[in-house]
Amino acid sequence: MARENSNFDEEDNLRQALNSFQSITFEEEDKSSSSTTAAATKLDDASDVLVTSFTDVVDNFTLCFQIIRLPQQIYAWIGCNSSKFGHLYAAAPTRPSNTVSVATLIKGSCDDPVKSIARRLVLKTGLPVTVASNIPKNSPMLEINAEKKLVEKLISLGYTKRKLDGLSS
């Protein structure tokens, strides 16, 4: 009997998940560049979660981006020619000194450029940031271009702090 109930609960959970995915709507965003495509998704009218996905071709590499804006956090994924998850870092502002702490969550090293990207994103947004990336090692120009495209999108979405916000009297 308990096994039948667990199967029923599992089916019910799957149905609920399917219904929530079917209610997602996509809106096309800025298509000024032929190499960039974007889609934004608001998951629920009651939630403050916004998902933005876009791609760009840089130096013959296809970079895929996904930004998930949560109420008090930003998650960003940068993929290069595949959908592998890659390294994962979490960064957050610390008080009272306004510095940034970064933690390796999956497969990272102390000299990984994604760690630096996560730190700089916190400084630009003022929010905790989680960044995942599978950009190949020893590709500094690709890393720089990926960060530049990600920051451009964050600015266009209004997720960054204004310059005056950092200046307090």
C-alpha cells in the first residue's frame, strides 16, 4: 500500500512539473545582432524569477548563456560548444568591508578565471552570484569575451548597480 501511494505521489509531482513547464511563455528580446538570439521567461506571475537565455558566436565558438534572476540572487551559466555544466562558483558580498567572498562548489581551482568572473559580477550587481562555466582552459580571449557579453546582457536587463549606488556619503 505504501508503495502504491509513493507511485501516486510521484505521478502527481510529475504532472505538476509538466503543468508548470507548459505555462512558461517565451518573449523574444534584442535581435540587433545576427549572431545573438535571446529568450526571456517569467516562470510565474506571482514569483520574481526571470530566466534569460541567449547565444553568441565569438571567434568561431558558440557561447550559450543562461541568466536566472532570483529575488535576492543571480545565477549565470556560460557554455562553450556544449551543454556541459562545468565549474561552479558562488560569490557574495561580505560586510562590513564591502569585499567579495568566493567559494568553489564543483570542480574548481584557485586560479580558475570563472572564479574571478563571479567576483566581478558581485561587484557589478551587489547581489550574491552563482556562476557555472565550461569554457576551455587556456582560452583567455574567449573568457574575456564571454564575461563581456554576460555583463552587457546584465546591464541591458537592469541587473547591475548604477555608478552612484557605490558612492555613499
